[in-house]
Amino acid sequence: MRGTVGDLVDAVTAGLQDYRTHAFNIRNQYQHQRNLRQNLATHPDECAIHIDFSENYNCGFGSEVMAVHFGASHQQATLHTGILYVGEEAIPFTSVSDCRRHDPAAIWSYLSPVLDYVSQNYPDVSKVHIFSDGPTTQYRNKTNFYLFSRELYIRGFDGGSWNFSEAGHGKGAADGVGASLKRTGDRLQSQGKDVPNAKALYTALQNSGTSVKLFFISDTDLQEQTAHLNLPGNLIPIPGTMRIHQLILTSQGHIQYRDVSCKDHPGDACGCEGLKAFIFPGFEAAPPGVPIHPPRVPIPPPGVPIPPPRVPIPAPGVPIPAPGVPIPAPGTPNLPVEPSVPLSPARDQVSLLQLCYISRAVK
Ligand SMILES: [Zn+2]
């Protein structure tokens, strides 16, 4: 590969710029998460849920040779793991399933019993903040964004936020939950216990005395739930989806989003960091910024269909911004906001001095 010294300087400049943003995002997202969790002690109306898929668990048999010889086969179990933070409590949990789907619709089935648990045990909680990594096939895509904007309200919550860790830096406490359960499963198998499928794994883990709160979602239940989600066919992606690190709900179907979470106002739609708005199809009539406070809906027994999303009535005279139009910071009316997010002062902490040195060295 050949090029001029100028080409080299350009390449290094571009690389440093990307690295600077990456390094800033890593620190910022961790700091935001820490600040939000600390705030929970004084915010009994909020909770945080850190989620992650553990690698599928390989089920097996205590007496492997004989069992497999007589026709048994290996199955895998999905483990959607996490930690629920409420007040100063940290509750590890895992949804176990024989369904192998990891798509957004399935994710909301794995989350469903966790949200029900919050509703039943912490009735003061009205806002749910979610932390996850950002793989585009699972959490960071238009279908999950849409479901996030809708499903919490259906369950009677008033809003919340979804915060993505920077790419490659999503490992957290949720991983430890999955690892711990897998070790327990392996130990039981090595002691001769058959764990042939997800349901058996769930039962064995329940009986093992684990402190992890366990939920089981059968493949049949999951397929039924996801079939009733009524996903619209005309979903369009939020602009700049790959850069987004935070979504905030203001009302059902209405999302505000930005490239990084604001660590100074954890979980709030505070207008910092270039907050923008987006409205999903079917929810255009709902005014942004007007939260709906429906009564907590009782959890329907299995088999009862999930009620359709509640569409709030628009307040007269409340203008609706077009998708992608930035929301000005509170208290700064009529001030234009840059549509693209400029580097904040904090991002400039990594000095460009190195670059100057490089430029001088090659001259
Ligand atoms: Zn802020």
C-alpha cells in the first residue's frame, strides 16, 4: 500500500477522532449507569434493569452414555439474564426458555415476567430504566424501539429510558448471573442429574437454592405472545440508529433519543446532548411531553389476550414536532439546536496534541 505523508496524517486523524468518540462513549455510558443507580436510593418511583443474553446453555444428562444411547438428544436453553435494581436492592434474575429466539418480540416475552414482578412487588415504581449492550439484531433496532415505546405503558408504567453501552463494552453484572447459573447446571449434571431440556434446567436451578429469581417461558407461550403483538408493517428506523445510546419515553409511541445518555440528569429527557424526538406510526395524535398515567392494569391470567395499546387523546393546541426535529432544552425557547450532535467539551478532553506531534514529525 502506497501513499503520501499527507494521506497518513489524514488516516491517523480520522482514526484518532473515532477513538476519541469511542473512549468518551465508554466512560459516559458507565458513568450515567452508575449515577442512575445511585439516584434510585432517593427515587422509589424508578427502577433499573440491566439485561443481557447469556450464551445458550447446553442441556445434557447425568448418565450421558446410557441416556443418549436410548434416543435422548441434546437441547439448548435460552438464558435472558439480568439484575433488577430498586432502591438499594439488587435482584438477579433470569428468564429460562426452550425457545431459541433472540429477536425483539421474543425479548419482550423474556422481559414480561420481570416487569410483572416489578408491578406486583414494587407498586410505587412507575419508571423503568433499561441497560443493555447494543447488538442490532436484538436490542438496537426499530422493532425493539417501537415495542419499548409501547409495552411499558401497556403494563401501567409512566415511562422510562433505554441506555446502550458502547460497542464492545457491554459486559456487566448480568453476565455474572448467567455464568453462575451455568456452573450450577453443570455441577448438577456432573453429579448425575439429568437436565435434558430448558424446563428441567429451570426446575433443577429452582431446587438448587439459587438466589437468582427464575422465570420460565415456554416456546409455546412465547410464540403465542409474539403472534399477538400486532407489529405495524410500516416501521421506519430512527435516523442514526447505530449512533444512538439512549432512548427516553415521553408518552406512548413517542421517543426522544440522543447519541449519548446525559450523566448529569440520569434517565431524564433534559435536553442536553442534542435530544431529538421521534413518533412511531399510530401514535401521531399523542402530544409529546404529556405523560399518561393510566392505573396499573392487573396482569391477565395466561390465555387472556393482551389489551391493545392505549392511545392518549391529544391536548388541544399542542404542536407535534416532525420526526427528527430536535427538542430545545427546557427554559431555552426559540434557540436553534444543531441537528447533528457536536462534540461536547468533555469529548475534547483527549487532546489533539498527539496529532500535532505527528504532523510536525513528518514535516
Ligand atoms: Zn442533562
